[in-house]
Amino acid sequence: MHQTSSRLLRMTDDDRPFTRDFKDLFSTLIVSLLPLGSHRVRLTKVDYTFLSEDAINNLGSLKFSQSNRMPDPKDPSRIVTTTTTTTFSMAKDMARSICQRFVEARFIESADGKMQPVYNMKGSVWQLTAKGVAILDRFCSRNGIQQKQVAELVSLHCSSLVILEREQHSDKILSDRGTVEVIFRRFVGAETRNVKPNVAAADSDSLHDYEDGLTGVKMANERRVNGKVHKDTFTGKATSDWLVDCCTIVDKREAIEIASLFVEFELIDTVVQDRSFMLQNPGCHLFQPTKYAVYQISQRGKDVINGTSSRGRPSESEAGTGSQRNGVVRDSNTQRLEKILNDPALRLLFRENLRETHCEENLSFYKDVNDFVQNCKTAIRQAEANPSNNSMDIIKEIMAQAYGIYNAFLAPGSPCELNIDHQLRNNLATRMTKAVGQENGMIETLQEVTSLFENAQNAVFKLMASDSVPKFLRNAKYEQQLQNFNLDGSSRGVERSLSRSNRK
């Protein structure tokens, strides 16, 4: 069975590619067509590099195929292969623009070790950043791609990124107060250095200041501003550099938005503003991403770091998802998981914990199915109301999305294979290997697939509630931050007692 999807890059209202498409395009370029070899840079050979013109030429026609071979559920002696192929196509000017965006997103950098803000057409040599390697590694893990050069790159340098969630239809970063405070703790290095200022090489222009993704923002131990000495200060440039390098931010405008929220939520204080930048950019009155604007951690920021501040609001889920999930018994961990899944900041922390315990695929699948079901229902309504060629093209795109989810998480031997019931897995295999009909038949197939995906989603929910949530609550790394969330209510002390006795 072969499902083909030809994709145009979706663009946001502020004229940039949707982040997921953008990251997939970058990763597809690296794994499918672009050879990473040794190129001479200033009399020295640099490994895992590529020429600027090669990337532009290869972006003109990209194709990515994901295949899965499995025994036919009805005849185990017969092997069935499902293949999903996605193609990207663009003109040279567009390809050059996309490469420039790769530079600005800090996916690639000049191989000569110097800051190169412009992607040159001819002769220049480029390499992946630690952030670019992390993006590539996540793409390969999801799609079951095993390439020697990718494994070697990951072993050399791979950043520990803050994975920010986005609103599905606008692609805007979810930036509620809780999420911003989680980012802020990573920004100051609270998780790795006991909140001691990172004073080494403050205001450095190095490309590799934040290569590991764990180092906090560079601070100056003492800085004289207008005749007064201020301790532990950092510049607007260092702030925006950290946010772009260490988070899944893909545009400097997004870094400015998050940094502005640092100011708005009173996590950092302004020591001095860059008035020249403000005159040229009238909308940037809260934060200026230049080396002439200086900031320091506020008292409230210190309280957030030390775990002595209150979020000032309950978890977003408390306003109430009181309904019972189908087939899920509502015990305390079920309720906690519902709160986690309904609060962006908690999901961010929970995802980090799942990554550390090697089961991030459970949350990824849960979220992907949510997006799929929403897209599927919308597409079916549109197709039934107006059965035009365009609406059926959208149905085919949704079907390709279904095969992508199935091949990544549910097929036997899939790269992120989930632990689900054997009978449910067979039912999924039977449905996904059955020939897809046309038009009305395809809509019926999508409805059947949606039902099976939701059954698998419920199974994964139960697994996370019973296994992952208790581990998350017992992890000392998150204990201080979780105090700011009403996950347990009055039972918090009971849970801690249970956790201690479980450890015994």
C-alpha cells in the first residue's frame, strides 16, 4: 500500500513556515539528499559539512518515504509493506530563503567558526549546530531512520532543547505564565548549577556559548551602568541568543516575545534600555535584544527560582474537566494526568521527565492523535458539505497523517512502538493494511481509523496514569516546581508519604 502526499509549506500570519513543516523540511534535506562530507575551510578540513549551493539545489525537489514491513494479519506468511511518501517542491529563490531561515533558527552555522548571519549562495561551507543535530535526531527517532552520520553527529554534539508546544492552527508558542516560568528556570540555569550566576565570558559572541542547552544565560558578575554597579546582569542579546539556541524557537521575533514576557511577568528587571533600538522598533518597548540593553533577575524571579513564589492561579485544568474518560477509572493519578495534559507548563515538565525515562513516545502519540482527530473531523465535515477535488485532496493529506502516526507508533517494530493490547494492535494492522477506497470509501476508512486510534490513546492514557505520573511526582528534580501547581490539592502530603514508603 502506498500513500502519497505532496505538501506545500504552510505559512503563519507573520509570514514564516509552520514550525513542524519547517523542522521536517530541514531534517528531510539532511537525511535524504544532502551529503555531509569534509570540506576545506581556511586550510583545515572540517567534517560533516556541506556547500551552500548543494543545499539550495537539493531543496528544489525533496522526497521523503517512510515504509513499514509487517506480516499480513490474515496470512502471516505474506509480508505487507505500507509506504508514505511526502514530497516538497520549491523554486531556487524560495530555497535560498528557507536556507536563510535555517541560519536564523540556529539549525546551521558557518563552518569557519564565525557568526555569519547571511546564507551565501556560492562557495561557503556550513555545518549543523547542536540545536540542528537535536532537531534531526528527534526526526530520525520518530521515523525509524538509522544513518551512521546522524549517530556520529549526535555523539559529537546534541543540545538538550526546551521543547515548546504550539497552537495547532496558528503555530504560536503556548506562553501562559506557568510555561514562561519553566523556561525562565532553564534560562538562569536553575536545574544544573544551583542558581549560581554563569559569569564566564559574559557578552561573548561565541557560536557555542549554549551548545549543550543546559548552560544558563551568560551574566556579568559586576557591571557599571550610569555610575552605579549592578551585580549578575545580562544583555538583551545574550537573552535572545539563549532563547533561540536552547529552545525550539525558530524566529528571533519569538525570542523577543518570550523575553518580553520575562519582563511583563516581573521575572527580570530592566537596568538600562537601548533607546536607539526602541526608536527604530516602536513596538519593542518591554525588551530590546541588543548588547546595549541590560537586565537582571528580579526579586520575583529569584522567588520562582527558589520555589517560594505562587503561580497566582490554579492549574488551567482545574476550571474543570470533571467528566470521566471512556474506559478509564478516575483515581487520583488519573485526575493528576488530566491536569497535566490540560496545562502547557505541566506538559513541558512531564515531557522532560518522560524523555529521561525513555517513554516520551506515549505523550507524543497522545498529542498527535488529538491533533489528528481534530483535523480529521474538520476535513470530513468539509468534504461531505462540499465534495470537491480540493476537499478530497485534504482527505488524502489526513490519510497520509494517519499512516505517519501508525508507522511511527503502532505498527509492529515501529521506531516508537507503544505498549498496547495485542488484539488492538492486530485490529489496527488489519485496518491499515486494507486497501483504501476512493472518496466516500476513504472517509469511511478515516472514521474507522479514528476510532481505533482513540482506543489506543485511551490505553496509553491508562499507562501514563498508572506508571509515568507516580514517577514524575517522585522525581526530586521537579518537586520544587510542582509545588506551584495544585496537582494534588490537600492530598499532597499524603502522596509524599506514599512516595517515601514506596521507595522503602
